[in-house]
Amino acid sequence: MAARQMFFGQFLLDEEVIGEVDLHRAVELASEENTRIGALAVDCGILTEPQVELVQLEQRQTDLHFADLAVQLELMTCEQSNELLRKQRRRHKPIGEALVELGVLEPGELDDLLDRYHLCELGLDDVHLELPVELAEDDLAPYLIEYFPVLFRRITQIPMKLQACRDWHGRSNLPYRVMQTIEGDCPLTIGIAACPDLATRIGNGLGGPSETAREREEMLGFVREFAEIFSDAGCRSIRRDGLPATVGHAEPDLLPKHGFWFPATTPYGRGILVLSPA
């Protein structure tokens, strides 16, 4: 079962060391300086932009990191992949360093907070998501719960973590909502909802960077596309076990009326995953 974890930024918010405005400024600064592996490959002359787009499209269909998939597609060698990953790590700016650069934290203060954070994480690592019987015994649900943050990060390049499961009664104030069904021997209804910031990140990941605000229908379409990619991955997983499954009907602006939901936390905002067994 998935471990419940907390982002360093969320830890700082909970400790009331920083405010949400400070965190958003730090995340934006880190994002500006952190380089995606695909862009780094282009800068180093290893891949072309069309090749990067090809790998990103293939990523939606397979559970592989960008560099591993590029090697599998014979677009780069293992040596080139390892070198790119080393360069990416050297260029990575953590949130804590961004907060120091912005003058929100002092270097010594950051060290103390990181020590407290890691102690906190050691405790959280022993706490696992307890799934209700309806989900734990389902052949598909545990896979989807594990894969949801993986797919989100793959598409958006932003980490996500799911929090403890709760009973779902069909209501959410998050504006971008999609309900997607999976049909077959393990029928399941999936609900995904996102705040505007999170929907924007999904849209940018699926449709490319955008400097202007997107129309609501376009953003809803991106969340729907994400739900379809997610559901299709679940269907392919369950079919490998010999159970028939297909992606069924999608309903924008709707969520299941009952089931179980998992709060999804990211540095950019919040979302939810709802699973409703038939």
C-alpha cells in the first residue's frame, strides 16, 4: 500500500514558518531554473524537439521515465541517459534553496527545518493508506491508486501524493471535474477533480506551455484527456491479468455519487481522486 508523505513546502505551511504566497513564489522560482530531461537532451544535442515530443507521447502509454523510454526507443544510449540525469540533478533547485534565495528563510534556519522535516517523514513513512475492503479486494483499484501520482508527475513534471481514503458522498467545490467509467469484469467509476492551478498544469503538460489563460472548456478537456489516459493504463494493467476491461463513457462536470476519495496534494494546488466500485 502507498505510504502517506508530506512535501517540504506543506510541512513549512503546517509549521506556520511560511505563508502560501511565499511557497508559490518559491515553487515558481524553482520551476524556472529546474530543467526537464527532454529540454536538457535538446540543449545537449542528444535529441531533437520532434524526438522529445515522440517520447512524451509514448510516455502516456507506458510506465517508464523519460530517459528510460528514450533509451528503449533507441533515441539515446544508456551512457547519454546517465549523463543527462547527472546534469539534471546538478541543476535542480530545491524549494528550500529557493526560499533562501528569496530571503524568506536564512540558510541556518533552513538546515534546522530540514532536520525537523526528515524526522517527521520518518514517522510518516510507517503510516500506510488503509484501503476499505471494497477497494482492497478490487483487482484494479490498488493499481490505480499507486499509478495516479506517477502519471500526474510524468505528464506535468510536478510531484503529487495521495492522502488517506475517506467516504465519498458526491460533492466537491473543485471546478474541473470529470467522471470516467471502466467496463468489464472489474467495473469501476473514476472521478477526478482539480483546482484551477492544477488544471492549468495538466493542460500545460498535455498541450504544451501556455502564456495566456486557457478557456474553461479547453481546461476541462485536458482534465478529461488525463482521466482517459489514466483509465486506459488501468485497463491495460488488468488485461495483463487476463481480465477484460475497456475505457467506457466520460462525463465532464460530474463525479460519482458514492465511493471513496483520496485528497491529492501538490506544490501547486489540490485535487481529488474518487473510486466507486460497481
